[in-house]
Amino acid sequence: MRAAVITRLNAPWEFQDLPDPAPGPAQVVVRIHACGMCFSDVLVHRGHWPVQLPIVPGHEPVGEVVALGPGVTTLRVGDRVGVAWMQRGEGRCVHCQSWHPTACAHTQTWMDLGGGYSDLMLAWESGCTLLPDGLDYADAAVAFCAGFTSMSGLRNADPKPGERVCVLGVGGLGHMAVQLAAANGLETVVLTTSPDKAEYARELGASEGIVVTDDPGQALTDAGGADVILATTTSADLVARVVSGLRYGGRLVTMGVTGPLRIEDMTTLLFKQCSIKGSTHNNRADLVEVLDLMAAGKVTPRVERYPFGEINEVLKRVEAGQVRYRAVLQHD
Ligand SMILES: [Zn+2]
Ligand SMILES: [Zn+2]
């Protein structure tokens, strides 16, 4: 099989011919049709993520099951599936025992088995989620990290009917977050540093797109504030400074910042009794909800499609923030 391999950090990924994987017990082999690229892939490329090289990245993969290992009971050859980042827990901790393996401290991921930038991918049966009939592969791929992360962020914010949501940052995650919040009947506004993205916000379902210049909190306050802020940007500075835009009892959920987050405005948190929460993939029900909304035509990813062979050019586009709004590598 042909695979894109990270052999050195901050260097182009190498195409290599690797042996076809053979599924062990409870594993399957998926023939990859499409795999989206996430900013996390850039972080892996730069060495911000603790992975052992060489490694095949790619954690938004979808395709067709082509081989079953011993003991696989829920999947069949020919099933259309995607594979989420966290595929199974070690099974015996309190989270696994409570049917919440994504919280397990010893989850198996693409880092253990290899990712989706490959013709074939090995996956745990438990890590595969069936795709709704008719859903396009490239669109479906976006559900598996960007969609899943955004939906879990929304669910973790526990929005009430009538509350107002602000999405801060409109990239792969943010453009899904806007649509998911709007599809849930919530009034949604967008804060972004890119004028073109602010203009596009209404097409995603937002009531307003606001360009942030220097003070995102003031800009949000001027626009009426928000009960929930879904911060999908990687900028810790923007996230820290948007806090003052929260309404009383507001919740800020941050999904994109991986470095230090220094909150200066503690008075907002204290006197408006606001909270800040980190969030990533939560219960798999969130992923299924995204796939169902996509199949119903209520949420549609905006996808740039590229042949698998152009992966290094795509990596540069993602790194430079040029993608509108998710780049997906296609194998067919
Ligand atoms: Zn991702
Ligand atoms: Zn566990």
C-alpha cells in the first residue's frame, strides 16, 4: 500500500510503499477513500505532539471495510465507515466500564495503529462508525474530527433554548460549529479576524459575522454578548480576551488552544459567574449526531478536495491558514 509517512519533523512527508496491514483480533482493514487534514496534523509535523517517528498520520479517515480480523461481529466487508481519533480504551478503568472509552487514559489511536493517509488503514472494530447511506466520503471525513470536536464542544456548553452562541474562529472546526449550533436552533454569531470569513458567516447559518480587530471581548459585548462561546481558534490570546463578551452565567469552551492560556479578566468570571471549559471528542453519540445532521442536509462541510498525491501542498495550505474551510485528500 502507498502511505504518506512523517520520517522527520518539519520536513515534507514521504510517500512509501508499506506492507498491507493484516487485521488482528477485533481489528479491521479499511480501504481509505478520503481523509481530511486538521491543524493537529500540522502540530504533529512540527513536533508539538508526542509521536514516535516514522508514523503515518491522518485522523479524519473514511472508507470501506475490506478485511475482518477474528472475532469481529459488528462490521461486515463492504461497510462504509470512518475511524475516530480514539478507537478503544484498555477496557478496565472506570471510564471504560462506564461505556465512555474516549475518557480512558490508555486509548488506542491512529498513533498506535497508523493513520488514514494511506491506501489501507488498520483500525479497531470499536473505533469505526458507520456512515449514513448516500453521504459523500469527502464530506463524511470532516465529521470525524472537526465535526465531532465541534459537536462535543456545543454539548459540553449545555446550551439552553433561546441562548446565544458565539463561535470564535472559523476554520475546519469553527465552520462546523456555526452550522451545528444553528441546526440546533440557537442564534449564533461569528467572531473572526478574516473579513472574508465574517462575510461568509451568514451562509453558514450565523445571524452576524464580526471582524475582530483588537478587542474580541468588546466586539462581542457591542454585538450583544453570548451565553456560550465556542472557541475553535488556536490563538490563546484571542481566547483570553474574548472572556468579557460572556453574558451572566456564560460558558467559554475552548477546543483549539494547546499552549498556555492566561486569563487577565477574572472580574468577568467572578461577577458574571462564568466558566471556562476545555473540550475535545466526547461521547461517540456526538459524532453520530453530526453524521445524521449531515445526512439530513442540515449541516454541510465546505471542502477543498485534493488528490492524495498532493498531500505536502495541502499541508502548506493548512499551515498557512489558506483553506476554506477543510481540506480533504481523496484516493478515488
Ligand atoms: Zn483533528
Ligand atoms: Zn479505560
